[in-house]
Amino acid sequence: MAGLGEKVLSKSTPSTSWSLSSLLNGITEYKEKLNLPNPGTFEGLHREVKATFLTNLLFDGGRADLTRVLSQNLQVTHSFTMGSALAPPMYNFGAAYIGTKSFLHGTIDTDGTLSARMNYAWNAKNVTKIQAHITSVPGHSMLQLEQDYQGSDYSINYKTINPSPVENTGIYILSYIQSVTQKLALGVETVYQKPTPDSEECFKSLVAKYSGKNYIATLQWQEIGTIQASYFQKINEKVEFGTELQILVGKERRDALCTVGGKFDFRTSTLRGQVDTSGRVCVVIEQKITPALSFLITGDIEHMKNASRFGVGIQLEA
């Protein structure tokens, strides 16, 4: 009987293996026929909308950015700021190296704050990223390690922030986004954070991204009680608009904020504007004096807080 059982088992094993292999090959062939596009990264879900906003462009007082290209791969930047109501006068030195597989960028200012970023592409699909921020302010230094993999129709990203195996603390984030049709992509992200050895929390996010010919709509739900929706519209080659709605639905607090931004490119200038439901209005104007010299004007008014800021600057590339 034992011998008969062994013969039956040995005959069934190849059949099971063949069936599994056929199933996998069938799924692969079906995906190839669909020709699904890569959906982009989870982190860049709202990238097009954020590009129309002024979050990283606003400043007050005076500012000068001087960029010197030393070679095809290396450039340095000198930045000067003064007259700001929010920060003291500051000098910042930056250097960037751009290679075929690697990217290195670092900055240091007069306070001794150091920021560094490194990307290395193992191949066209697999990229390792490292970011570090070192400062004398307690609790503000940061180390982030990230691995990003881009498949033909999906993206996987894993990152950890301030990991400490000794203290058993840190933040760990895993995300996956998959194209299900030519225009629709769905994704999920899990965040596990342990600020102290005795406390921990874990929550998930679900996202949907719909891409049209000249527009992108996204929706993100976070388990902590946050809903974020965004819409990007490219009117033509020179006009872009983006809007974002953030809704907080918590047990103790309910709030919402809607922001609308626009970008207008002219022959020698660029105008960016932003307004939100909190009464804040922002404008950035960039005027090209020459191809290497730009003049900047920024304005930021918060009506509810009765506060305003104004800045002028120049950008020179040599």
C-alpha cells in the first residue's frame, strides 16, 4: 500500500506543478496583452498638483541664489537670505553631483545644519535612496533609508525613518500601487511607527488614481481619519491648474481645507498663484532678464491672521 501511495503522489506532483506554472504564465500573458502603464510612485501621487502650489517657492525678505556649473556632472550653489521676519540672515552652500547611475546633493548653512541626499540606480527599475538631516536642535535630526522598485505596471516602495535597532524605535512604511486599467491605478500603504520602546501604532492608507489625456484625479483615505482628494488639469502647454481638498474627520476634531493653485508660463516670465479656504493668498512672479538671470517677487497674505509677507530675489546661473 505504501508503494502504491508513493506512486500516486509522484504522479500527482508534476500535474500540480504544471497547473501552477500554466496559471502564472496565463496571468503574465494576460497582463502583457493589457499593456498597463507604470502608475508612478505612491509618494508622487499628488506630484502634479503640488507642482502648481507655492509651498516650496515662498520666502520673505531678500534672497540671492548663485549657481556655478563646474562640469557636466558637478555644480555648486551659494544662497543668501536676509531681512526675513521668520528667520535670521543665512548663508547656505550646496553641491550636487549627477552621474549616470548616482545622484548626490548636500547643503550646509551658517548654523551648521547639514542636509544630504543620495540616489543610486542599480538598474532602470531598482533605486536606493538615502536622506540625512543633521542639526544641533534636539529631536530634529533625521535619517531616512528607502528602496524603490518600478515594475512594468506597478511600484513598490519601502522606507524607514530614524530606525534604531538598539532602542527598537523608528518609522517603517511599505507601499504598493498597481495599474488595473490603462487609466486607473489602486494602491495601499502601511505605516508602522514606534516612537518609544513602549508605544507603537499602525495605520493604513488606500488610494485611487485616474489619469486622463490632460488631467489626473486622485483620492486617498487614511485610517487615522483623513481624506485627501486632488485634481490636476493641464489646459495647454502654458497653463496648469491644480486643486486639493483635505478633510480631517477625527473623534475630537473635524476640519477641512481646499487649496487651488495655477501656473502660467509666458515668453519670458512665469506667474504662479494660490488661494485656499483659510483666507490665504500667495503669488510668485519669475521674470527672466537673461537666460541665466531671473528676478523673483513673492507675496503671501493671510487674511484671517492679519499677516503678510513680501520677498524679492535673484537667481543667477554661470
